Amino acid sequence: MSAKILDGKWVRDQILSELRPRIERLKQAHRPPGLAVVLVGHDPASEIYVRSKIKTCGELGIYSEKVTPADTISTEELLGIIEGLNERDEIDGILVQMPLPPQVDKQRVLVSVHPDKDVDGFHPVNVGNLVANHPGPRACTPAGIMEMLRRYEIPVAGKNAVVVGRSDIVGKPMALLLLHQNATVTICHSKTADLPGICRRADILVAAMGRPAFITADFIQPGATVIDVGMNRKPDGKLVGDVDPEAVQQLAGAYTPVPGGVGPLTIAMLMSNTVHAAEHHLC
């Protein structure tokens, strides 16, 4: 039996369709949700991501604003821009697109976004809420993966889950969200001994380390659910994930393709976090 493809666009469309009536209610009650995106400089990949985010806002009826300071900006100047956005009532969410130029202190910038407007879920207050399993915005990519597992009815409780990668954006929050759903979670990284052996024990394997086609057949338990977070562009321009596509198709019970798997979920959950922030601000 061939592996089941987990279609991120199908899940995204469900999430967005569920947001539309909530956005309409907010408009009728007071105003539309508002999202400000801060894009420093002209990183080509960042410009593509921001364009997609602004486009999705327009399609849903969310007010969006793009702030584009030059890549020569200082940390203090960027903090001033964010402070201004923090004080504006019509802005419910603030997203600072990464990466930032080297002269900008990334940690100071992320902490300067008010926790109530942190729709990326990166502020230490919201990371603390995640650890304690208290309500609050969750990092968009891991939250989207949990929505995918739920909507495809893939059991999580009692399963062995292995997360390869320990980034603050994906790996750590992914592990915590799986743990809160009663999975037995292992986090692996570059110093992990016998990485293939640990991965082969996974019922749910999440690959999020940014190394093209690194996860081969040696890493995959037959029948496992494999979530590929990687988006790596090869010299020929083709996108490839962190998982070898042939291996996953032959061995997995279900898997996310690249592109079209995890990618669409990230923006959907950003929209969800923005709508939730607006509802919180207006209640």
C-alpha cells in the first residue's frame, strides 16, 4: 500500500475558511483584525514570504501594513518602529520577518514586541505559556503541523515522536506541542549518537534541521508518519525537503510533500493567531 500524502493546502483551506466568519464578526463589532509586517532590507526569500502573508490578509479581509526600513537600520531605530506599532490599537499582530541584518540585535527586537501582539509566538512570555501549556499564541509552523495531524486523524497520544532539530522556531515548540498531546518525545540534533537508530523508533518523525534529503531510508520506520519541515533550494532551483523523497514514499505510512506540505500551514496559523489576538483585544 502506498504512503498517504498529507496535503498542506487542504488543511490550510479548512483553517482559512473557518477564520472568515470570525473576521466578519470582528468587522461588524468594531473593525477588522490588523497585522503589521516589518521587513528590513531586501532579502529575496523574505520578500516572497511577506508578499504571501500580505496577499492572504487581503483575501481574508484582514487589514495589513508593511513597514520596510533600510537594511542599514540600527537596533534602536527598529525598536522605535516596533514601539510605535505596539501603541496602535488597530494593529493586533506584529511580525518581524527574519533574518535581520547583522548589526541588529535580534533578541532585543523579538522581546520588544508586546506579548499580546506577538503572532509568531516567539516572545519569552509566550514561550513560557507554551511550556506551561497555558493559552497564548504558538509558533506558526509547529501549530500548523498539529492541526494537520488532528485533521488527518493521526493518533499522537502514546506514540513515539522524534523531532530532528532544536531551533526555537520549530524544533523546541514542536516537541512541547507533541508532549502536551501525550506523545513520548525525543529531540535529536547534530550531537545525537545513533541518529538513524533513534529515528527508526519514531511513529511520528519530524525533520526540521535544514539539510537537504538528509533523512534517508535508514531513518524511517515502515508505516511511520513523516513530517518534512525542510525547504532547501538545490542549484537547479528545485525545492527539496530534509527527507529523501523516494525513501519516504516507499516506507512511510503518511508524509508531507515538499512543496505543498508544511509550507502552506505556516501562513494559515499566522492568520489564525492574528484573528485570535484581535478577538482578545476587542473582548
